[in-house]
Amino acid sequence: MKKEERFCKTCNKKKVEDEFHFFFHCSTLDSTRKAKFKPILDDNVETTIMNDHEKLSWLIEKDQIKEFSRVLVNLYQDRQGSNLEEARVTGCLGPHCGEL
Ligand SMILES: [Zn+2]
């Protein structure tokens, strides 16, 4: 499957699911992201003018990496939850189930 066809099945908005979509954009994960991510980003006003690549580079710097990894676990669990919901409906286990 080509990268540009690998749409996110969590939000079903025909967005390519890459790390940036998952970290910053997927609407299904908005509430988790707002609750867990925003406090970290709000800590540094510069993040508001960063693009996604800069934001990610900043997040994996050593002062933030611990908090960031905790947020990732939360986002991942949230996404798993949504995909399991989907799996009950379609019998498919998410974006990569056909590739396993
Ligand atoms: Zn999405």
C-alpha cells in the first residue's frame, strides 16, 4: 500500500496516517491530546509558532521526552480503543491488519 493511500481508520477522514497525523491532528484523539498534550506545549510559547516537524523535534528533547512518551501511551490507548470499536463493526483490526 502506498503511503498516500494509508488513510487513518481512527477518524475516517481520508487523512494519511503518519506520525504527525497521529500526534497532532487526528480528530478522534482530540480530547486526549488537549488534556495531556496541551499542558506540555503551553509550557513553551514557542510551540505555537512551530510547524509539526519543529514541534516533534522539540518534544523529543530530553526535558520533554518523558512527558511526551506518557502522552503517546495515552494517545495510543485511545486509538486502540477507537480501532477496536471499528473492528467490532467491520471485523478488521485497523490500518495494518491486512499486512500482518
Ligand atoms: Zn485520524
